[in-house]
Amino acid sequence: MKYVLMFVETEEYAKELAAMSDGERQAAYEQVAEWFSRHAAQITHHAHLQPAHTATTLRMDGTEPLLTDGPFVEGKEVVSGYAELEAADLDEALAVARTWPACPVVEIRPLD
Amino acid sequence: MDPAHGDRVHAELTRVLREHAGRLTASLIRTLGDFSAAEDVMQDAVETALKRWPAEGIPDHPDAWLLTTARRRGIDLLRRRANYREKLARLQWPVPGEPDDRLKLIFTCCHPALPVPAQVALTLRTVCGLTTGQIAAAFLVPETTVAQRITRAKRKITDAGIPYRIPPDDELHERVNQVLAVVYLLFNEGYLTSGGDRPHARDLAGDAGFLAESLAWLMPRRPEVLGLAALIRLHRARTAARFDAAGGLVLLRDQDRARWDHGAIEDAVRLLERAAALRRPGPYQLQAAIVACHAEAPTWDDTDWTQILVLYDMLLGMTRTPVVRLHRAIALRYVRGPEAALDELATLAPDLDGHHLYHATRAELLRDLGRRREAHAADRRALALTDNPAQQALLADRLTWA
């Protein structure tokens, strides 16, 4: 099965990241790079998103299409990237997600 | 049909369905390769059995009857899915040399990616052979709510790819704990409401007991599994003495110990010794050991409170929850007196102010110390915080004595 792991950043995590020294931040990025290379055989596609302030949302459930600034849910948690993963079942996808070294929330969803 | 006969038929029906439903569902999943379809077909057979067996009698080979019914109805229900129909049509009873697959079933039903209420409902339906209606009645929720939970959970199992298998070794410990938590929750839910005023209501504590015993049979080398089975067996051994003729709750101190099931207590203690021999103590084993101290005391005055306090200290070392600390405080009352216990309780106020047992315990300690007005107020708090009728009656009784 194919799953998408959606990486979710929290406000707290963003603060932690901002408070890091350049060296620490570099080490954190290297951990992420290492994670991607370790699971390269299973990861078929992945991308990092630009920060939430770059998001635009189009709502078409009203009488007129409505364009708003920002992500579709106003909240403290925003999707910051995703990886598409080939796994036998949910447990296998979860095992990969559990080793994710960066932001503290990951949503796991199967693809059709 | 006289009521006693009705009860016997009902109990026998429950026993037979528990015994066979899980195994048969597991073998249907294997045949069909589809959890959801197998579960639907088996549920249909269980409902048919509940309709027909009370009048026609339980067949000589209930498992063969259930499987035949499931197969026949399944071919009907799944007629649009030709591959299932063929598989079902080939299915014979008995399935030769079949291993017991119920563990896979239990692990799938109790998968942590499902919400806990759905785990409970799905386990009851799939492993214990309850109908959706019986589950709803037992938990006092609308049948549509339970049906929805089950439908959603089954859809998630299929769509999200929740596997049907025993988890790999590195996850097994955590997953076993999740299963035990579901069984224990089920037991607690059933224990307080069992007996008394709801004849023919499904005995959830009995289902929890059945699940715990099955798990102990399927995983005999896991001490916490044995510990939970012993714990539930010990609690259930006291069932006959827990309610008076009017359905009121009888406190441990006042129970007629001759009415306890001493054979079951001995069995449970043996089980606990088997667990202890594996030398990996855990919270369920410790709780069972505490209950065993009570169960083995010939009278209330013979209770070995010092030993109980030691066990609570060990338990606190593993799970430092306010409720465990509350129970430890109760033991402390019998080792060091009500004053010491009350001091201990005072530190728990912020965590347990909304818990009826906290106030009921406080009331008792205050009464021991002759502080009757405060005791009365604490009893009133406790009464306002419980919605269990037997407990309400007990607390109301106390308020009228004071």
C-alpha cells in the first residue's frame, strides 16, 4: 500500500528551531537527511512546503468563491511537508513514522 | 418458561457463543481474506442463533451450526462478490488442523489506530460474539452509536491497511499492554454494574473474564497476561457476596466470606504464582496480589494490611497515578491509623476532587475520627459524583445513618 506521512509543525517546535544555534540547526537538518536516505527504498516522493504565511486558501463552499490568506485550518499546527511511502500495512508505515527525527506530529494516511 | 429456566438458557447461549464466535470469525477471515466481510457474515449467524436457539434448543454441534448458517447467509449476503461466494461454498466444517487464530483477531480489534470505544465494541462483537444491540444495552448507549463505531472501525481496518496478524517482537510488548488495557477497561465497566437490577443484561465482567482467560491460554509466558486473568478471577470470585437481596452493594468488610468462590480464589492464586515464577512483576500482577491478600484472609480482621501496603508501594513505583495513591492511603489507615491516611489524602485533593471514591474514603476516615459533620459533607460530595445506582444507594444509606 501507499501511504503519505504528513509532517506537522507546532508553534513550540518552530520556537525551538529558532532558538537553536547554526550548528545545532545544521545537525537537526542532517538528521532529517539521514532519515530520508535510510528509508529511501520505501519513499517514492517527498517535499518540504514553504512556511504557512505563504499559503492561500480558496473556499468554494459558499455562494461566491472565497480567497483567504493562510492555511485552511487556523491553528497552531501546520503541515510543513510530506513523504509518500510504500509499506505493506499501517504497522509498517507507523514503524517508519516513529523514527522521524524532526517536527513532533506526523499524520499517516493511505493513498487510494 | 419459568424465569430460572430462562436464565439457564441465556447463560448457556452466552457461553456457547463466546466459546465459538471468535474462533469461527478467525477461520472465516482466513478463508475470505477479508476482516470486514467475515465479521459481517459471522455477526449475522450470531443474530440468527440468538433468535432461534431459545426456542429450538442449542444444537449438538453449535460451531457446525454457526458455520453452516454463516456460510449459507454469507453466500446470500455476498452474492455480488463472486470470489467470496466460491470461497464460502467450499468451506467445510470442521476446518482441519486449524490453529487458534483468535490472537490475530484480538490484536486487530485492539489496534491503537482505532479509537478506544471502537476497540472495545469491536472486540466484544468479533471475539466474544455479542450483537451490536447487546453492546449498546450493556453500555447504555443508543444502538446506532455502537453500529456507527463498528462500521467506522471496520472501514478504517480495510482502508488504512491495519494488519491482521500478531505484531512483530519489537512491538509486541506495547501491543499486548494495549489489549490488556481494553480487557481491563471492559472489566471495570462491567464489574460495578453486574448483578442486581438488570436481569438478562449481558455480563460484561464475564466477557472480560473470558477474554483474559483466553489470552492467558494463548500467551502463557507473559506474566502480565496471567496477572490480569488472576486479577479478574479474584474479583469475580466475590460476586455472590457483593450485592444484598435488594441489589444494594455490600462493602468488602461486611461481605459473607463463606459465599466467595474459594475454588476460584485458589485457582487465581496458582495462576499468580505461575506469573511470579517468570520474574517480571507488573501492575496487573501486583493488583492481583493485593486482591489475593483480601481473598485469602478468613475474616476482615485477619487482613494482612502491612503486606498490602508493601504491594501498593511497589505498584506506586510502577504507576504513580492518583487513584493508586488513594488506594494506598486506604491501606495506610489500617497500618498507621486514620489520621495518617487523612494527611495522605489531603495531598491528593487537586487531582481527585472530581472522583467519588476520594470523597467516600475521606468521609469514612473523618467518621473514624469522630468528625461527623465533615464526614456528612464528604458523603454528600461523593453521592453527587457517582451515577452508579448501587453505589448511590450505599452512599445514601450512609447519609441517613450519620
